[in-house]
Amino acid sequence: MIRIAGLYKSYGSKEVLKNINIEFSSGKIYGIIGENGAGKTTLFRCIAGLENYRGEIYSDLKPLKDHLGLLFSDPFFFPKITGREYVRLLCNARGKEVPDIDASNIFDLPLNQYVSTYSTGMKKKLALMAILVQGNECFILDEPFNGIDINGSIMLTEILLRLKQSNKIVILSSHIFSTLSDTCDEIHILRNGDFTEVVEREYFDRLESQMRQAAVIERIGKLELK
């Protein structure tokens, strides 16, 4: 369980998160959606302990950061590190026994090559693989489907569903609605730094219709394309 109460985050005079109150339970997948700049990544960084903030983040996982796998939308890698070394590094950082890395290489990555030679999608797959073999109890995935090919997206969807079955906490953001509707139990809408609505699975179709109408009719319509 992760419970956030009265969380605020500012950068200088700019308030990015405003009185965030939400609880995440084990065995569920939570989708976080919002326009660019709504505060999704900042919220994820706060939960992961990478930002100072006002408010409280409670968890029965103590310390939370040692049980949390965080996948950034653009993962960082040292310039001279191979895929194999990266997986070992993340396991060693948690004091975890390094598994059979080749057996864990479900994405068929060239693990003996420098990560700097990888494509964007390959880097995303490597970062995901590394946090999975760490044996985390909670996963925060920031735009995990971006840059992933079709086969990788199918595998990622199945991975998310299996994490749910294993009673993990999964929190993800995505600009691709179908990836959320295929996996999430709830979708929380973040606008201007605050959660304004929570949508249960049974109402996902209605939410998608509302979003499509707002984007296509209200915005694209202004272009008067012919």
C-alpha cells in the first residue's frame, strides 16, 4: 500500500503539485493521465524519493525506495556500460542476487553491446528488464510504451497483467489510451497539478469518447482542415 496525503511540490514560485491525496493498493494497476506539464513525472519522482516535497507519503514497504522499480520515459545509462553490466549494476545496488541474465533476456537484447548502441526502444526494454529482475513490490512506469515495437508492447501488456496477478502495485502513465484500457483498474486524471477525477474500468469507454471529442471536435476542428 502507498498512501499520499496533502502532497505539494513547487519549483521556485511555480506550484507543480497541489494537495495530492491518493492511495495505491497491491494487486491493482493505476493509470495516471494528463496533458504535458500536468505534473505526472514530478509526482512519480516524489513517490520514488527523488524530490523534496510538502505532505506525506506512507507505505507498508519500508523504505519504499528499496522496493520500488522506477522506469523513466527516457532512462539514463552510463556511456560505457553494456546491457549485461547494467542489469548487474541494478541488482547489486539493491543487494539482490544477480539472476541468470540470459534467461531473463525476454526481449532478446544484445546484452554484451554498449547500451549507447541501442535504439530508443531497446533502451526502454533493458531498463524494464532490470527493474523486473530486482524483484520489486511496486512499479512506477512513466510512458513505458513509448518507443516500444508491436511485439514489445504485447509483451509489456502481459507483464503488467502478471504483475497484478502477483499482487504488485503498478502505477503508469501513457498517452496511448488503449494501453491503459487494456491493463488498468482505475484511471486518475491529473490537471494542473491536482487529481480532478477517478474513472473505474466500466467507464473507460466513456472517458475515451470524452477525450476524443475534446481533442478532435474542440481543438482540431479549429484548424478547419479541408
